[in-house]
Amino acid sequence: MGIIAKQGILNSVFSYIGVLLGFLTIVYVQPIFLKSTEIIGLTRILVSFSFMAAIFIPLGIGSVTVRFFPEIKNPENKHHGHFFMIFLFCLLGSAALSLFFFSLKKIL
């Protein structure tokens, strides 16, 4: 069996194990430790919100990095400040999302 086929099979096995573990955790373990349905719902909303926020906060800087970093890569010049720019984009995205939600707090 080739290396790629072996890695594909292992990847499938671990994916199914992860799905099974997630199912068991959500269906059986959470109701034991989190007694009320309101708390379970709140935890699921918080997890869903964190996944959505993780999409919007970087403001697409990952695609910019993949596209342009090989061209500006220069260890002597510390990559022309690209990593600092990544930090600034994420900081700006966090601030914009925070301001957006604070403005919604007044409306709701």
C-alpha cells in the first residue's frame, strides 16, 4: 500500500473517531454536567459564534499571505514587517467586530 493511500485511510479513521467522540460528548456527557437545557444552548451558541468570529476577524489576511509572502520573504529585513501587518489586520478585525456588536447591543 502506498504512503498516500495509507495516510488517506488513517485520515478517514481519525475523522470517524472524531465524529463519534463529538457525538458522544454532545449527546451523553454534556447533559450530565450541564444540567439545564438553557446552559447547553448557551454553550452551543457561544461555540458557533466563536467559529463565525474566527472567519471575519482576520479580514482575509491569510489569502494575502499565501499570495504575496513568497515574493517579500527576506529574513534579513524581517520580511518587510509582514508579520506585524498580520497582527494589525487581526487587531483591526477584532476591534471592528467588537464595535459592531456593541452597537447592536444598544439596538437589541
